[in-house]
Amino acid sequence: MRPLLVVLVPVVLAACSPKDVADKIGRRTAESVVRPIVDDRLSGAQADAATNCVVQSATAAEVQALVRDVGVYAGTSTEATVWAIVARSETQACLAASGVALGA
């Protein structure tokens, strides 16, 4: 078993690029900014699902912009970014698949 782990660990680590790791961290952090905005209209599991859809649909640049508001109350620009993402067809498809009705 041990020799197999020695062979697999470098392969698994190579599959995780620094860019992918940074993107995942950024998206997880962006969730903490998006959730309070979504909470104004939804709660519980629906707010969780909507937050996931918004963050998944956000571009890398939008994620970076959202992350800038961590720890502060989201301003109008951040709220506008979230609602622009919500209005996209791919976000609406994700929301519909999750059983969430959230309009911009």
C-alpha cells in the first residue's frame, strides 16, 4: 500500500495547480460576500443554493471584485455585480435546477 501512495501523491498534487487552488479559495471567500446580499430575498437552503449559483457563474474578475468586500457591508457596486450575475442565463438555469426563484 505504501509504494502506491508514494506514486499517487505527486500525481494528485500535480493535478492541483496553484491557479485552481487560488480560484477555489477566491470563490469560497466570495460566498461570504454574496450570501448576505442573497439573504435579503431568500433564506436557508434556498439562499445557500442561490449563493452557489452566483459564485459559480461569476468570472474570475468578478470573484476578485467580490472578495474586496470581505468583512465590510457590501456597497451598491457589489450588489449591482451580484444582481448582474443573477440575471445571466447560466445563473438562471442553475437557480431553476436548484428550485430557486431569484430575479435580479
